[in-house]
Amino acid sequence: MGISKIRKRDGITVKFRSRKIEHAIEKAMFAVGMDNEELLEKLTEKVIAKLNMNPADYIPSVEEIQDAVETVLISEGHARIAKAYILYRQKRAEIRKLKQNLLGRIDDSKLNVNGLLIAKSRYLLKDKEGNIIETPKGMFRRVAKAVAKAEIPYNKPKEFIEQLEEEFFESLTSLELVPSGRILANAGTKNSMLYSSFVIPIEDNMKSIFRALYDKALIQRLGGGTGFSFSRLRPKGRRLTSTTSIASGPIAFIKLFDHASDLTLQVGNRKSANMGSLCIEHPDIIEFVTMKERKEVSNFNISVEITDEFMDAVKNQANYKLRDPQTGEVVDEMDANNIFHLLVTMAWKTGDPGVLFIDRINESNPLPSLGKIETTDPCGDQLLLPYDAGSLAALNLSRFVRNKKIKWKHLEGITKLAVRFLDNVVDISKFPVKKNEEMVKNTRRIGLGVLGFADMLYKLGIPYDTEKAIETAEKVMKFISSVVLETSKELAEEKSVFPLWQQSIYNGKIKLRNCSLLAIAPSGSRSILVDTSPGIEPNFALGYVRKVMGSIEILQVNKVLETVLKELGLYSEDLIREIIAKGSLQHIKEIPESVKKLFVTAHEIGPEWHIKMQAAFQKYVDNAISKTINFPKSAAIEDIKKTFLLAYELGCRGVTVYRHGSLQEEVISFGS
């Protein structure tokens, strides 16, 4: 029969998986510059054979298995691989000890120290006194169990649900499927709101405005982010018909909503996230565009809803019309290029506003019979109808590469599993606002995205700023899109279409379980959790230093770069410190040019490549993409303008830019 179970460090017995031995030996081989699949297979078989020499009912410990690996490597004459394995084992032991001290218990997950700190602060369950009461693996088990139980109302056999739970658990613990923070924190708890992104409508009356403010507070108290279009509100100074007073205008109410966010305490002390947008045709557009320069709001991303008509006026050096938001009547005309230049200048100065190409967004509206999409969630990736919401998860693309090849079959399997996972989340999530729940259950919108794309390119040996990278982006996203679509079709046959299907653009064409399927969120915290690059962004930096427990210094370097440096015999602590200090490889003499070209960071990539990459993914994403186009501090206003125009030309649905140093306080910084 052979070995079938192993005993983990915490005493729990689990199923034996030979691929974990293979993976450990492979890492040791890579560390000494060896890539030999035949030898890898042979050594793995030798280790398993040695373990199988024990009695049939014997259950070895993890340490005993690692001892067996060392013995086989040495006895087979591979001293260099054995040394690399021993050093790796020693390093892992040190990290486990540090993680145990940070958590107060054994942590047997794949999270590194930074990932554990993110999990500890945001996702792991705590008791009433604030003490951590679960491990990361416990968190993943809690999530897997809760989401698998969504199959019970569909009369699925117990065996099916148990197997599904194991598949969910395996995809989570392997860090291949990374759900949103709300799912990680809340699935399987009393606070089971599992949605991250909401859009709340605002009509031009006090009841609607303050209802939206109340709904916002309920959602944000539970960790959700909210998006609002203020475009329906009458302009400042307009006389009200019901009283003798005059209208405050949309900017006054944005400031009110912003102040309310300061008063809303979110779970984990997270800052409330908001999107506020205004139509380019609104008479108060100048005051809106310049509000960030006046520092009037601090809890809002702001975006301008830009129409095709406006973009045509910009191209043709023409005027465009300002309209009364209540009647649609033309109230004034303005030079489109003057407004566009003002918008671009403010983005150059403050990073805001971003732009939403609102007509293009509505071309992909799956339910136009319900109305127009007016705005997005706080990060711009979910194109939501009023009261709609998005359930999010991401495929960690960096985990689907081996020997510089994409593991397409494995990617397909995890993608199919992810669609079922997110569809189940629709059924088990609770909502603080009834109208959100009704809309969500009727549309069954999901947003499967990706993260780790830049690290995938590193592993494939493809520089981000090349046509080969753009081709890879299209190939990967086209593949994922086709698998997701097919899976939603299969779920529609298995469980029925989404309730508003007959009112959707799919009626008579294709039966789907979900009205919308794909969205690429920024995934900043989640990328740290699983130690990879965020979304489809290039890496901001290749390494940094972090101090934990007061004085223990952790040198964090990109995992792929670390492997390459070891293969080249260049890895050293001094070199890593130099990379961290300089924030780049470009001026480090001992780094080969080929490595410098591959490991480029966000600020070393021209803005046109950022836009091309966003456009490449957008071709196969039915929602939108959260992506920031990075500029150096020296960038000119004209550079920003060209980027906005290129984004529109290439089919993007929105664009956000950031010029390095344009904000006094930055979330992330690197050495100068």
C-alpha cells in the first residue's frame, strides 16, 4: 500500500502528498542552477521508496520525511543539492519559529511573515478580548467549509459537499485561489457579509441623499466599499422649487459623505473606501475636478464620467454642452480641450480625478433594461447598477508556471473551481441593506480576477514592457475568460440561470448562471498575503526591509528574483540590501543586463506599456480593471494627456494615473 498519511508538526494527521517532496527537491535543485525533470522524478521516487520501507501502518512526521530527503540526496551523490536543501530547511525552521512567536501558536501555512501579519491584522478570528483564535490554515478551512455548504439547498450529496470543501481548501492553502478580504474575514462567522464592493444610487432629493448616507454607514461598518454617482444632483446655486432656498450642489454632499466616513469605524481599523463620480456634462464639473487640489476630501477616490460626445469634442477642438441633470436641457457650452486640460492637470498634481468612459462602460451593461451603469466601486473594477454589488476572488497566476511554462490544465481546473466558489458566495452572504441583497440575488454577479501577473512574467522570462508580455496577457486572459464562461453555462444547466436572465442581453443567446463574470481588482493586501505582485500591475519594488517584534529585521525580496540570483551564484545579504536601498537593479554592476531587463518595476516602465497591458486584459474582461498608470516625478502634464487619450483609443473603460511624489504622504516608498 505504501505511505498514505503523515503527521504534521501540530500533531494532526493528514493525507500524504508526494508532490510536496518533489517541490522541495525541485527548489533545492533550482538553488544550485539545476533543471532536470528526469533526475527530479528519480530522486522523488527514491525518497518515497525509503519511506515505504517502514511498516504499512507507520505514519512518519514531517521532520522524518525531511530527514529522508537529506539522506537520499547525500547517498545519491548530490551533495550540492543536499546542502541547498539543508540551508533551505534551516531557513524555514527559523521562519516557522518567528511566525509561531508572532501568532502564539504553530502556523503550518505557506504564508510568509508579511502574509501572516496581514492575516493576523485583518482576517483571522479573534475572541472578545482581541486574542487570535485561529491559524491561517484554520481560516482557510473555515472559508472552504462555509462556501461548500452553499450546495446543501441544491440537494447535493454529502460526499459531493465534503469533496468540494477539500478542493476549496486545497486551492486556498496552496495560495492559488485568493478570495476577497471580506470572504476571508467573514465566511463561516456571524458577520457573514462577504461582499467588498457596492454602488448606492443618489436621487435629487433629501430623502434619497440621506438614505444613501445611511446605507453607506451600514455597509462600511462591516468592511464594504461604496461607490456613488452625484451626477443627478442639481448644480450649486439652483433655486429649489419646494422652498425659497438654493441647492448646495453635489460637491457639498460629497464632503458630507466624506466626513461621515471619518466617523465610521471599520473592522480591522481599515479606512473607509469610496468612489465619487460626476458626469463631465454637469454644470459643477470644474469645482468637482479641482476639489482634491483644495484638499476638501480624504476618503474618496474621484472620477469623471466622460462621454463619447465629450471625447469627440476634445479631438475636434470643439465646445461641448453642459446639461441640467434634471431635465437634460443644455444650460451652457464650454471648450472641451480647456476642461480636458484642467482634468489632466489635476491628475498630474494629485492623482485625481480618474476617468470613467461611461458610454463604453454601458456598452457591456448586461441589464440595460434596468437602467444605466452610472459609476463603479471604489477601485473602478466593478461596473455596477444601482444597489448592485460584487463578490471578488483572484487567481494567483504566479502559481501556474513551472519550468518557464504555463500549467494550462491546472489553471483550467482552479478557474472552474473558482467560479463555483464565487457563485456559492452569492447564496451564503448576508447584507445590511435589503435592496442590495435583492439586486445581488437577482443578478448573481461575480468578479473573478487575477493577481501575480508580473511575477508570472518573471517566471516565464518575459519583460513586462514588451510585445511578448502583451501577447501573453491576451492569451492568459482569453483562456480564463473562455473557461469562466463555460463554467457559468454549466452551472446554469445545473442550478438555473440568474433570475433576471430574461431581462438581460443574454436572453435567447446563451444561458448563464451569472450576469457578469470577470473583474480585476487591485488586490493590494491580498498580494502581500500570498507574496506576489498585485493584480496586473508590475512590482512597485523588488524588496524592502521590515522590522517585527520590535527589533527582528526581515529582508523581503521578490521570490523569483531571489531564485535567479541564487542560480547565478550572486545571492548575498549585502546585494539584497543594495537592491532594497536603490529600489532597482539598473545601477548595480554585478547584475547581468538580461536580469535587469527582466526585473523592471512600475516606475521603470513607460506609461504606454501600462496602458497597452490594461487594454490587452480588457479585451476579455466583461467588467473593468483596476490599474494605476505610474509616472516619474519629472513627467509633464502633456504625458498624462497622451495617456488618457491612448486609454480611450485602445478600448479601456477607465484610467487612473499617479505621478511619483505628487502626494505628500505615500502608502509605499522606496529608496532614492
